[in-house]
Amino acid sequence: MQIDNLKNRLNECKIEYSLNEPMSRHTTFKIGGNADVFVKVRSYDELKLVVAFAKEYDTPYFILGKGSNLLVSDKGIEGLVISLDGLDNIKIEGETLICGAGASLRAVCLEAQKSALAGLQFAYGIPGTIGGALYMNAGAYGGEMSQVVVSATALDSFGNLREFSVSEMNLGYRTSVFKNSNLIITSVTMKLRFGDATAIKAEMDDVFARRRDKQPLEYPSAGSTFKRPDGYFAGALIEQNNLKGVSVGDAQVSEKHAGFVINRGNATCCDVLALIDKIKHTVKAADGVLLEPEVIFVGRK
């Protein structure tokens, strides 16, 4: 890893970066140590350059959206974190939405509603980017990304921009071809349908109200902590094992919804991992079900 050479190239190309950036500022969990180098790319060309520099100087890199499904190590992230927040363009052509991977789901949903386009109401209130949503095939309230996406572009490991049809994405429950590769989603194209803007807004408001009523949005978290096991609901299994409110440090099983581990203020990554471990062992011993985390752990071990 040649951080100094990497920094020199970033300086030469006038690409802004910061050193020892606290990742707690960039995740919805508000947890995580420092990234060695943090870059917020402002264009696809910058993204290609930064990835090329990282490879040239043998520097590991991690692609970041809104950090809404991440648990970052207390020891931080080695090498380079590349934020796609700057790739947030949204273009509407008839019933088609073309969005930069860094566009927030909230912004995309609101733009669709303004243009009387229906189909994305399920995603309103999910605190992520459109790229992250496709990466995870995010879904809620009967909808998921696989129902609306038609194509996407992604940067491959050779620096080429490739286009993927929905049939090539291998979209499944909280997974995609992007999750199991080095591909970097750069834009997402979705096909929606014309509807009534007022009715679409009402449905979005209803979805958000249900989230607010059922989920502990008043505390930092990474959303649902576990994937839904076949034939069960993770939150119900956790609740029936009397784990609601159980804490390790400032990490706690939410008293509002047992499917969420929350940060009550000063939780560490170690606290969260220990609590996840406790939940998994308790449920496995009592019910024979092995819960699989939906939250993605990244950083130094």
C-alpha cells in the first residue's frame, strides 16, 4: 500500500480527499473508526481515476453510498473509502428514471412522485442510495428493486463501463450480482408507470408513517439487523426469546422493534457484534434457527 503516492496523484488531479476520516460521520449507525483516505467523487471520470490510482498503488478501496446497511470496525477501514454521494443526478424520460448511483432513495422517490410516476412508493423512507438499494435488492411493504429496475451501468475491475439488463443482475432476497463481485454500480435505470400524483404521495406518506410507528427511527441503526429466515420473522424470534431491550454497552435490541439493534449513544462496533452474537446463539439454542445478519461488517478486524 503506497498511500503517499496515492495522495500525490489525487493532488495532481485536484481530487479532494481527507485523511483519517471518522466513518461514524458516514454511517446511519454512527459507529466506526477512521478511513485512512476518504474521497467523495464528483463524476464518473473521477471515479475511474480514483479506482485506477488505488490499483496502481496497491491500495485497498471500499465503495460507500449512504452507509445505511454498514457496521464499520472500531479500528476503521484500511486504505481508501470512495463515496458515491456526488453521483446523484436524476433524469426522467417519460416513464423511465435514470439515476446516478449516489442519488438518495428519498430524492428519487420524490422526483418520481412529482412526475406522477408510480412504483417506488415502497422505497420511501429507506435511508440509502439507489445504487445501494440495487446492490442489496432492497425491498419493503410488498415491493423491491427487482420489480422496477430494467438496467444498470457498472464499472468493472478493468475500468470499463458495462451495462447490465435486469436478467443479468441475479437479483434475489437481499442480493445481486453486484454484491458478489468487484463491480461498482454507477447508474440505475428504472421503468415506472404513470399514475395520480396525489394518490402516489398519499401512499408514500402512509409507508413512511408505518415505518415511523413500527421502527426505532429516533435512534441510529443500520435498519433490520437480520435477514428474514425461511418460515419465520427475525424480530418475532428475537422477541419471543425475551431479548427486547437487552444491551451490550450502548448497543441494544430495540424495545420498539426487536428486529433492530440500535445505538443508544456511544455504542462501539464491538458492542454491536457481541450483541448480534448473543442474539444468534440464543435463538439457535431455543428455536434451532440460525439468524443471518443483513448488516454488512467492514473494516479492520
